[in-house]
Amino acid sequence: MKKFKTVSKNVIKVDGYSQVTGQAQYVDDIDLRDMLHIKLLTSPHPHALIEELDTSSAEKVPGVAIILTYKNVPQVPHTTAGQGYPEPSPYDTYMFSQKVRYVGDRVAAVAAESEAIAEEALGLIKVKYKELEPVLDLEKAMEPGSPLIHDEKESTGIFDPQRNLPSHTEAEFGELEKAFKESDAIIENSYYYHYAQHVPIEPHITICYLDEKNRIVIRTSTQVPFHVRRIVAQCLEIPVSKIRVIKPRVGGAFGVKQEILLEDITAMVTYRTGKPARFNFTRREEFSISRTRHPMKITMKIGATKDGKIIADKMYVLSNTGAYGSHALTVASNAASKVLPLYPTENVKFTTDVVYTNLPVGGAYRGYGGTQGHFAQECAIDELAEKLNIDPLEFRIKNHIIKGGTSPIFKAIGEGKEGTEMYINSCGLPRCIKLGAKEIQWKKMRKIKDKGRYRRGVGCCILMQGSSIPYVDMGAAFIKMNEDGSFNLQIGATDLGTGSDTVLAQIAAEVLEVPVEKIIVYSSDTDLTPFDVGAYASSTTYLSGQAVRKCAEKVRKQIIEVGGKMLSAKTKDLEVDEGYVVHSGSGKKVSYSEISNYSLYANEQFQIMDTASSISYESPPPFSAHFGLVEVDTFTGKIKVLKYVAAVDCGTAIHPRLAEGQVEGAVINAMSSALTEEYIFSENGRLLNNNFWDYKIFSAMDVPEFKTILVPTYEKSGPYGAKSVSEICTNGPAPVISNAVAHALGIRLRSTPFRPDVVLKAIDDSGLK
């Protein structure tokens, strides 16, 4: 592998000191004079029409500035999904609507001088509802005669509103039925992945105010500042030039802040009143009315020959998007596109149906469909290996995609349109499997045959994801040079606490051959930074990093040209070395500081600066192999993970320690989801456990022995060989734990979460003693 000076080094984070000293500025770290506080009145019913809505008493409360309802805001259909334009999600959402579609849907917003006053006013709003029959079962949602959730004529982009289907996709290749007939072993089962919430430490929060030019400034905790600007402008029916979006530090997101949830109402309050406004979700609201992972029921049918070769693969995805179609098409598509190519076969079919229900809304969540798809496929692969009496790891080795490989799925599925043909240019999966199996002692652990109360088992899975969205995603960067030889790097890319500001600074520093301390990073301000789609689709390092590299190379060229003038030398004889331009023959050199001052003050003055953009032409997958050792208490049904190993090929890890942090965070998040997290609803669809007392997430006390192994490869299409790392490992824990429990008990858990009572019932049903 190539040796780097800055890339692939664990440099100090560019925002590290501000974070640990508490100086980092989050949304709520400003307090504006006369700021209004917004509270939301939400629907108590899962499906209803608002027949009467009287705000007159609430408006008379001293300190109330404005109340917004469907009666006094534009009825603009839009999507809250922060995606590339034109969005593949349906336009089925309104700032406020006369029809409410889940418990927690918007009814009215009160802006007042304090939260207490706003709460008092909420209690005085009189609403008369006409209750409608709700749809609370994803399998019944598209049946004939089921209540229609989106029967409004104004909404667009809904695949079949009469069947509550916001989206449907399908494709088939080869001769599938013939291949199944020729299969010596077939496995066909359904797998269910449940509702789960992102629970970022910082709930959604937005502050808006007018600047000195009467433009709306939106300071918000978001992953997608440029999409926020566009969608808010759409909702308010004003030009984007009237809006500036600033993303300060973000206290966690994991996909839930790829959604425009508060910004439209907050901006409308400021637009109408001229006053600053603040709107934030409480923790209960974050659970109930933000976004969730899409629950999915996935049916897998896989056929193989007796020697263990997969020859037929069929997947049916039934996804619950909840009340609105936010990310409906794309998440379900990813459950196939990020999963099926892992085991390439000529005979493959996928079908996805996404249904509306009167339940909380599904959105973007780390893994973005891959989590649900890999759970189904990796459990099915284990079951098929068992049927063939082949070691499940050897079965995977025999069938997984390799360097130079491809799949018709790559071209079949894109983001709301056809994808792009792609071949695998880098693949460290064989080494991931080898190193991970060695660390977990796979062969030794597979011989475990515990017979007492506590029974151990070992499970595995392999994974792939993607890096950015081909022909959709775009990022840009701007760099200028200062008199002391430092550089300002301005990027639209959004750091969510992931360290992307640091990673992109490293890439710039590597090109310019200066320490990272010489790169001054400013990101995510729609007035001051160039465009970037935002932090999603595992795109930042791969896509935005390539834009930074291109931009830095242009600036480096300018530096060499000015240095050539100063040294009276040809540029072909010059090189840069640690902040100097050096003549290769004589050894004469000039410093960056001298060059910058010369360019700014001495001769033919100009600013050394440039910009560059980058789009994705392909989406090179990172690969990973996961292994887990679990212990099951057969008396209580509790599953305890004793050890977990994640071996990951993310190309070149620009900052290895940050990459390891991404792996560990993703695994612990998904392990918590698989074992303890679950939405519990009442009979009418009201969430009953919208708090940390009743919704259990992992703490440091729950983390098992953990080993991360980074397996370097070099992806030629990425900056310095980098691919993505942020999402892929979210997809491993559910299938690993399920497969490990099957090894320990001989029982298959095909539905998450794996609660103790679920395990006990499975034990009882199996007759295990």
C-alpha cells in the first residue's frame, strides 16, 4: 500500500479541543432577544378528519404571537425526505393538513414568548375530529377495501393510492423457476425487522431569525442543509435566495436528521412575525413524531446445488412507511440493491411493496434498508447451509462476490430510477473472513455442545453496502491560501460528529503537503460553502473527499506556478515538500508564506484559490465479515453477547481511529436494536413507550468484548483509495446473533427484537430441555 504523510494517520480532530472543552457551538448555544418558543398540538387519533378547529381562545392568551394551522398556511404538497432533486419520494405531506394520519400528526403550532405560555395556549385549542378507520397492519394495508390513507388529489408521486402503495419495484433476470427446479436444496422463509428509533443525544432543534437584509436564517441540527433550504423555500413559497441555512455542531443523527421536520414551521413563524423563533422536540416527541427505521417483512427463497453453489435467489420486500412516504421507495430498494449482489447469480428476482399505515413514519436510518435486507438474507444463507450440511462460513466463501465480479442488480436498482452497471474493483472480503474467523476461533467454537442452563453459540454473517449514489450525489469544495501558508477549506459536507471535517482536512493536507493544523475548515453554510447533498448514503469521505482532493490539486498547481516565477524555474522542475516549493535540481526553495505574500502583494497580484466538484459514477461497496459468540440463559431467555468481531474493508481508512469508532458505534447501535429496542403500541396506534425508562438502549455496561479489524484495500475511484465505512456495520448484529442462537439452541429467531420472552417461547415451542 502507498505510504502517506497525513492520510491514514490518527491526527487530532480539527474540532477536538472545542468538543472536549465544551466550546463547540450547537444549535441551542445561542439565545436571541425576544425569541418565540414553539409547541405543537398533535393528533390523538391514528386516522381522522378535523371537522372544527377553533384557536380563538388560545390566541387571546397574553404572550401568544401566532398560531399556525391548515387554515392559514399554504397547502403545498412536498416530501420531508432530504434527498436529491427531483426527489424519488412522493409529495404526500403538507405543513398542516385537515386530515391527520397517525397519533402525533400535526394539528397546530403555537409560537409564544415562553414554552409555558405556548403550552397553556395549546390546551385552549378546540378540535372536533371525525374518526376514520385506521390501518395498523402492514399486511392488510393493500388489501381490497382497506381504508385509504392518502385520498387527496393534490399529492403526487404515489404509486397506487387506492391500495395504500406509495411505491412498488420489481425486476427479474435469468430463468428463475428453471433454476429452482434444478436446485438440490431450497430454503424459503420470511423474516421481520421491527420499528426502531435513532435516539440521538440531541433531539431535533431549529432556531430561525431574520438577518439585516430581512432574509430568513435557519440554524438547525441537520444532515442536509441544502435540502433544508430548498424544501423550506418550497413550503413557504419564497425563493431560496431568501433563506440561509447554517449547520453548527450536531449531537448525533444516524439518518433521522435527513428529514425536514421543524424547519418549515420555525421559518414560517419567523417569516410571519419577524421575530426569532425556537422549536425543539422533547424526547417523547422525538420517539413519537420524528422518524423511525422502516419495519419490513422480507421473504427469501434461495436455491443451491448439493455441492453448495447458489443458483437461484428471490426476495420479496414488504415495507411499512407509516403515514407518509418519506424515503419509501429508496429504503425498500436498498434492501435489495445493497444485499442481493453479495451472492451473485444469473437467476435472481426482487419485488418491493411499500405500504402506508396509520403508524409512525419511517425514514432514513443508518443502514438504510440494508439492515433489514441483510438480516433476512444472512439468516436464510445459514439455514440453507444447514440444510446442505455445509459449514455456514465455508458456504459463504464459496458464493460471495469477488474482485472483478458484478451483478445485474447494480444496473436494475438506483435511487428512484435505474442504477448503473458496476464491477467490483476492490474487495477485501476474503481477508475479512479469514481474520475475523481467526479472532473468534470459529472452528473451535463451532464444536461447542453445551447442555446445561447456559448455552453458547457462535454465528457469522458477511456484508456489503455502497459509497454514495451514482449519477445523483454531488459534492464541492473551495480552498484559498492565506499569507502564513495556511488554507481555508470550505465544504458543504456535513459533519455529524463523525469526524468528516477532520477527514476532509486530511485529504487537503495530503495534497498540499502541510500539517492538518494548516487547514482551517468551515462546513455546511448555504451562503458561504459550496453545494453538497449532505451526510447520507455513505457519501462524505468517498464523494466530498474526491471534491476536496481535486480542489487541492488545482490550488497546488497555482502554488507551484507562483513558486516558479519566484525561483525563475520551469514548473516541471518543481515539487512541493512540507510547505515549500523546491527546485529539484538546485534545491532552492520558497515557503508557502512567501508564495502567498508574493501572489497577494508583489507582482500580478491574485488570490491563490480554486473550487472543484465531484459526482459519483459508481458506488464501490465496502465489505465486512462479522462474528459473534453468545450465551443464552435457557431459564430466562436472555441473550448475552460475549464477544463480537467486525473485520471491515473500507479501502484506505483516512483516519483509522475514526473509522474504528464508526464500526464500533454502528455495531453497538444495531446490537441494542436487535436485543432490547422495540416500539409498543396501543390498540389505536399510540406509542406507549416513548421514553428511556421503557425503551431500553445499550449503555457502556452492555457492551461486550469487541474487536475491530480494518482490512486495507485500495479503491481507485475514491480519494487515496477510500471507500465508505459509516453504515455497513449496522447490518451485522441481528443476523449474527440469530445465527449464533441457532447454533446454541437449534432454534431459529426470524423476527426482531430477540427479547427474552420471545426466546423462551421459541424454546418452549421447540421442546428443548
